[in-house]
Amino acid sequence: MSDNNLPPVPQGASPLPPVPPVPPAPSAPVPPVPPVQSYPGVPQFQPQPPQFTQPQPQFTQAQPPQFQPQPGARKSRKGLIVGISIAAAVLILGGGGLAVAGASISSSVAPDAQVKEFLQDLVDGRAEAALEVMGEKPSGLLTDEAYNASANHITDFTVGKAKTTGDTSIVTAKITQGGTSYTQEFELAKAGKTFVVFDTWQLQSLPLGVVDVQVQGPAGLAVQVDGNAIDVADGSSLRAFPGDYEVSVVDDSDLFDAEPATANVVGLSDDAAGSVATAAVTTTLTEAGTAAARSAVDAYVDGCVAQQSLAPTGCGFGARAQDGVSYSNIRWTLTVRPTYSVGDWAGNGWSVTTETAGTLDVVADSVDGAGRSGQSGTTLSNYRPVGTVSVVDGALTFSSSVLPF
């Protein structure tokens, strides 16, 4: 039969196993003692080094386990709460940052921002950048070179709030150009989205102002605007940003001079007051050109007088034949030469008018129906050539505007 009783505890023995001794705590490094400052007449105290005693092992009676909340668990929960609070704060701050960033993006792509960018480019002399905002490419006077060579640009502006309806937005700006202020309306169309949620807008092309180039002079003259060559082969109306544009022509002739003309473009729309500006370059004959013009008229008259016809071709004068009479050996004589006045360009040449009239005599051999022969003649006492002189192959030529006889 087995014995289930525990063996008796020997005398003097503890009912529990002995607690192992606690190892002594490592000694903390002793900080250096600062030097003591001496004061005269005051007793001095010497610092004593700290005394350390070797901790003695303590033996305590083991207690049955107690079920009580542990301080460590409470501390951990507090740490968790603090951590959650910090995380929430980070989320709040992050959300605020996103809101600020979102507002910044939205503002940068807003309709009024596009208008501000466009106008600031013009103030700063960046014509091609302004065109890019409108989605256009440089051409004609719409280049940095042509724009910066002109004068009297936009100097200031104020942009109002956009009025948006559906996919269209209207922005009105007040613009200052030199001593003039005016309002300009801009239309923008919705172009898409950026960052998924923010609408983007495209500034619609403006009609812009127009420099209407008119050269009052011979055909084929090279045109310059503010010293820059401009091709006007496709038309004389050139779109332009607000400004003053000086139009001139290039010629190497000593027969005439060309006076430059300035087109003052005010506004960004072709229906604005002053936005369609005409630059009429006027050419005038020089002293040498005026003399050449008179010589050209004389040559014309002499050519007419040399024709052996009662009605010289293209000359505007003549003598009428009598019925039943035939004429031969017709001879014109300029007994008094007319004098001329040469004026301004008149459509296709410089105008020529007669100051003093000339006199023409004509004689011819004649035979009537009865076979009688003799000499016939008459006098034209108020001969007045009228027309224009123009440059042909580098020389001046006269063209009569008088109806044929």
C-alpha cells in the first residue's frame, strides 16, 4: 500500500525554498564635485563624498498571489490614449495642409488667374507667352520682337471675379494703357480637370486690335513696323496687342520720300474704340521727282503731238472731220506748252493738274466730194493734260485721265 503523505519537514528547515540573494546594484558614476569658491571671512565647508552601503539581502515570507490591477497596465493604456491623440492631431494637421494645398491649386487654375497671367505677360513685354495663354502661335506683329519694338503698352490692370455659368466663365478687367483706362471682357471655356477634382480653364482667343497698313506710294515697296520687316502680301490688316506701331517703307529711290505713320492700337478687341488703327504711309515726290514728273508729262504730250491723226490715241484731244471730206498728211503743232502742278498720291500715282493751258494747231491736206483739194486746219487753245505719274521700272510715267476724244 502506497503512502500518499508528504515526508516531514526536517527540524529548522523553512517550509519554502530559500530566496536567492539580490545582487548588489551597480554603483552609479560619481559626478565630479565642482570646486568651492572661497569667500573671505566666511567659514568654509568641505564637501564630503557620498557614502554608499552595501545593500543586504532581505528574506521575506512569500505571499499568495493577489489579483489586483497593476500600475503597468494603467500606464500602458494612458500611453495608448496619448498615442491616439497624437495620431488624431497629425491627421487634423494633415487635412488642414491638404485643404491649403487644394485651395492653392484651385486658385492657380481659376478663370481670373488665367486672365491675370495673360495681362501680366503683356505688361512685362512677353507677347508670345500671352499668346500661349490664348492657345495661339506667334505671327505678324504678335511676336516678342515686334511687340517690344512698339510703345505705349498696357501698364496696369485690375481683374474682377469670374462669373461662371456651366462650362463658360466671364472675367472683366480694368486696364490702363498710357493715360487711358478701359474695361475688357474675357471669355474662358472649361478645358478639363487637374488633380481629378479641380476645373481648368482656357482663355478664348481675342479678336485683338488691328493695324491697317496703307502705303500711299508705288506698288512693291517693302514694309517695316518699328524697323522690323513685315510681310503684307496676305493683306494689310495685322492683328496687334495694345500699343503704338510706326509703319514705314523701304526705298532707295531719289524720286520720292515716304513719311512713316503711327497706328495707335487701344484695347484688345477689334470692336473697341481705337482698336482698329490705320497707318497710312504717304510718299511725296522729291524736288528731283517733281522735275521728272513734269518731264514725263511733256514726253506724253510730245508723243501725242507726233501722231498723224485727227484724234491721237490716248491723248484726250482731237479735231473733227467734215462730212464728205478726206484728210491726209495731218500735222499737229504745240504752239504753247502747258505747265503742270504735281500733287499728292491719288490712288495709283501722284496727281498732275494743269496750271496754264497749252495751245495746239493742226493742219492737213483735204479733198472734198467734188474733187476739190486744199489745206484744212484748226486751233485748240485750251489744252489741259490731267492724270497721274507713277514709277515704272524705276522711272516716272504719265497716264492721262481725260476721256479719249
